[in-house]
Amino acid sequence: MIETSLAAQQTRQWLETIVVGLNLCPFAGPVLKADGVHIDVCPAEQDQAIIAAVLEQLDQLQQTDESTIATSLLVFSNGLKDFDQYWSLVEVANELLQQVGLEGVIQIASFHPDYCFEGVPEEDVSHYTNRSPYPMLHFIREAQLSRALGNYPQPELIPDNNIRKLQALGKPALLKLLAMESTS
């Protein structure tokens, strides 16, 4: 069983080294620097407890001002290791978002250690744009995202630019960076 503090620390290191360090998300750096990224670790392995954690996260974001929590990561330190099981949770989380009336207010992005884009060869480096040290859901405030995208030229190119960055870096260098990041 992984300690929640270790999972939170490794997630923050991944954010600093990979997401911000490689500029995979051009909006993450200022939010991370301003301590606006909230990281919650859910040690649960059972579906009911995991779904309860998702609902708690949605409630917390709804009840908390953006200046306190700009964006939030719900990290599953022990559960959802199987990608298909995780992907089922992503679908349930998006359904819950609709049911609680937060569609259009909060958006959920998905990250997993075994993330694979459908139709892309398993060994392709592009998968690492959505790979993380633990399965996690990223809860994004849509109003904040809209403001950030409004000031960013051609935001629709971000995913392709990220893939090109990782291809230019190369999988061996990326894996070395990830290994250094996980031992820090």
C-alpha cells in the first residue's frame, strides 16, 4: 500500500519535471508556482470509495473559490491500476459531473501510468503526454481554462505540439527523465 504523502510528493514532482518542465501544459507553470494546484490522494481500491472521492472532489471545487484551489488532481495511489478499469471510472466521473449539474463548469482530464491512445501503437511516445505516476483525474475549472485559452495562440495545436516535443526528446531520454523524477 502506497502512503498518501509519497503519492502526493511523486505527483508534484511529475508536475514540476514533466508537465511544467517539458511545458506539456503551457498553463500549469503559473498555477503550480502560485500553489493553486490541489492534490488529493485517494488510497481506496473499492469502487464505492473511489466514486465517493470523485464526488467529494467535485463538491470541494464547487465550494472553494478559484483563488484558493485553481485546479485539482485526484490521485488514486492504490486503486485503478488496470487501465480499462480506470477508463470505466473516467466515464462514470463524467456522468457524475452531468448528474450534479457541473457539466460546463468543471472538465475532467485523465492521466494513467499505462495510458494508451486508441489506434496508436503501444510503444509510441505520444502516450506519455497522458501518462502519470499514478492513475488520476484532473478537475479543471472551465471558466479558468477559457480565460487561459483566450490568451494562447492556437491552443488546438497543444496536443500535437506535445507529441512532437516528446518525439524530439526521444523515448530513451524521456524514460531517463521519468526514472530520475521517480527517484527524487
